[in-house]
Amino acid sequence: MDVWGGPPGAWAGAPQARRLKGPGELEIVAFERGHFTSYSACGIPYWVGGDVTGRDELIARTPEEHRARDIDLRLRTEVTELDPDGQRVRARDLESGEESWTSYDKLVIATGARPIRPDIPGADAAGVHGVQTLDDGQALLDTLEGTRGRRAVVVGAGYIGVEMAEALIKRGYEVTVVNRGSEPMSTLDPDMGCLVHDAMEGLGITMVNDAEVTKILTGEDGWVRAVVTQDREFPADVVVLGIGVRPETALAEAAGLPLGPHGGLLTDLSMRVRGHDDIWSGGDCVEVLDLVSGQERHIPLGTHANKHGQVIGTNVGGGYATFPGVVGTAVSKVCDLEIARTGLREKDAHRVGLRFEAVTIESTSRAGYYPNASPMTVKMLAEHRTGRLLGVQIVGREGAGKRVDIAAVALTAGMTVEQMTALDLGYAPPFSPVWDPVLVAARKAAAKVRGSM
């Protein structure tokens, strides 16, 4: 019997295993503590903001569809203990409270990540929301529809914080973002993050940087009424936490399974937990190899989780597949401003001891004379002397974000910036200048590398 557990991304693996092994060959039991399976958590901010009209649009496969594939799916059931030596898991039915043990031949751990809640007074008050699951999204919508006040504070300015700030603006709220960093989007270098800062303030969002939240105040009814930093107080009728997430690996740690420096499970290329032939893991609860730095990282993204699920499902189903690693590609937006990055930031390169050259260029999304050409800023890092591409960040309007995929392929291939200048990319005035902005940056980086030699 195979026991499966976890959130959306890893669910891609259970159907894959079923495709390879029929019901008579493989028994699959799946535990899920929530109400939903196989949904897009990345789409929750767009549901909250009204771009996606209903929750069901985010659901890829319903519980009934999984059960129709002969997967024994147990919703509202939380695994409370792992016993690798005895090859069994203990689970509690959250409706009845009953607990029982289930044995396994193969175990898949896909417990995902949990939103970080600051260890401060009021963090668990009514009206304070993390946004990680469909249940979280529904709870936030219920609050937004039932709250008379129109003041929202978002704590944190990473992907979730920025996207939720936009969603709340669309809902008609007065939005303040309180950010511990010097600029929003810490996945970018500060000189690129400041472009995001300007765009957010252009939307009417109040950005407060270099601010640490010290407590959340509540009224006599227990409902949130303000967020407090070292020197200011921000009135709030609702608070959204966008501080980030941590791997949900408490059960794995208690069972003695190997964790990495960021708290995620460590696996081999087949996504098998190191040192355990009968346990696999994938999604936001694992650490992955960064192909650029050569180090383990925790990068909680749905793209990785879905690939992990496919690899795990293939291996559990008797096939063979591997997941070689990532280069750290991500894209987001604030209204019409597109934000993208891949590879290393300056501080990442410094941390792993790489010397580099950095260049920043300004270009346009189309030929300058073509209607609606919009500005775009591209920053590129190349290794000192070798010219190996290390990272790219892009901020711009329509057509900017997905250009990062050019750099992602170049990073994966280990290309130099000199080699990138010869890439045969598509060109026509409605789509790009003669020299695509990414190639303009590569030319400038290549020249700087040659000059350093």
C-alpha cells in the first residue's frame, strides 16, 4: 500500500502513480486535513481580488475525481505521527476525533509549508489572516465581506504580500504594507525593488519600509484594530500576513528524517528521502538543489511542487524519473507592473563566494516606434572573468515578465553572457526591439567581463 499526504502540488503524483499501476497492482491511501485537493494556491490572491470569480475555478481535480481513480482519499484527516521503523502513520479524523494507524509499503510526505506568524502579541487575533490554502482564502473573503471598516494592513512585501496588497486595493480597501526590508520584493536586489515600491505607491498603496511589527492591538471584542511598529501605529480592520512560509516538517523531524539548513526535507534526485528507501517527499516541505550556487535552498513554488509530484508518482508507480534542481525562477505582478527574477541576487553571489560583474539596462518591450512600447529594466549578473551567467532580474510593463525564461534556460545550460549574445531569438516590431532587452543586458555584461580581464 502507498500512503500519500499533502497539499496541491504533490497531488500531481498520485494520479501519475495510478496511471502506471492499476487498482489491483497499487493501493493508494491519501490523507488531507483540509476540505480540498489539487488546487492552485498561487491563484488565491486573484480570487480574493476578484480577477478569478469563484473558488471552484482554482480546483484542478475534485475529491470525487480522485476517488473515481480508485484513490482512497480521506479528507479532514490529519496525520499526527510518522513511524518509519514500523512503516506506519497515525492519523486523526478531525470531525470525530478518532485516531488510527495505517501501514504502508511506500510513504509520500507532501506536507507543504506554513505561513510565518510573528511571535508577537495579537498575532492570532480575529481579523488577522495568513493565506496558504483555499480554506484560508475563504476565511479572508468572509472577513472582507463582513467587516465595516475599509482599512487593511499587509505585513510583509514578498510575493504574497505584494499580490494581496493589490487584491485589497481592488476590493476598495485603504492599504498599508509594513515591510521589514529596505524595499519590497526581497527576492530582488534593492535597486530593482525600488521600482516595485514606486509602482505600489502609484496604485495608492502606502509602503512603510525598514519597519518591524512589534504587536497587533485588538479592541474589547478581540478584533484587530491596529498594527504597531517600533515608532508608529497603523489602524487596521483586517490584517494579512505576507511574511513568507517555512517548510511544514515537524512530523518528519520528530520521526528523525533528515532536514536541511532551511528546515526542509532532504531528498535524492528521485525525490526519495535520503537514507530511507521507502519514503519520498516533494513540494514546499523539501529543499532543492540550486544549479547556479550548488547549494540546497527552500523555494516554495507550485511549478516545482508539480514537477516533484510527477517524479514521485513515476517512481512509486514503478518507473524512473529524476528532478535535477532549479535556478530560482519566479514571476509576479502589481497591476500592470511585471516582476521577474532567476538565478542569484548580489547578496546570494556574495554569500557563496562568487565574484561577479553587475549591469543594468533600460529598454522597451517593443520597437520604440511601435505603438504602446513600454519601458523595461533588466539587471544581469555574470561571473567575474568566466562570464558565466549568474542571475537576471526584470521589472517592466506588458511583455517584461516572461522574458526571464530566456535567462532561466541560459542558466540551466550554464551559458556565458558572451554566448547569450548570439541567441537566435524571435524579432518583429510588435514583440521586441531588434536587440531583445535580455540580449542588450548580455552584451553590456559581456563587455564588462572582457574589461575586467
